[in-house]
Amino acid sequence: MKPVLLGDGVIEVEASVIAEGLDLTLAQLRRQMRAGRVTSLSERGTGEDAGRHRLTFFSEHRRFRVVVDERGRIVQRSAIDFGEAGLPPSLRKPGA
């Protein structure tokens, strides 16, 4: 599987990409996803960013973001680790 697959309004991201970005093992990622402690946000680019998607994943202490092009290729990735302070509420997905 490619790291990111795009199709008919569905975006699939390889779990290992998310786990690495959030500094978790695959087992930790699965447990935290089931418990609702890992959330995500997907945004579609407009204007000069048309065709791109920004995918953001949140855990208790870390935010991981990837930007993908229209083919699902990762063109940018970044992560912020907030350590023991935890993720500020203002950086969480609205409604989370």
C-alpha cells in the first residue's frame, strides 16, 4: 500500500506513517485510536493549493501533519511535541 491513498472522498493513511509521526508504536496507536485519544482533521486545499490535502493527527502530547498532492504523495510533513505540558486545547480539532 502507498503511504496515502486518495479516492472518492476517502483518504487512507498507512498506520505506520501516523505512528511514526506521533512517536508511537503501532500497538500504541491502535489502542489510543480505539480509546479516542488519537483524532484527525482533513483539509482540502483551495486556490494555489488546489489538489492538495493537509492531514493532521493529534495525540495527547503531539501534533503530526502531512500535506499530500493530488496523487497522494507526501510533499511535506511536520510534528510538534508538547512534552509533559500536553497538546494545547486550541490546537485540537474543533469539537474534539
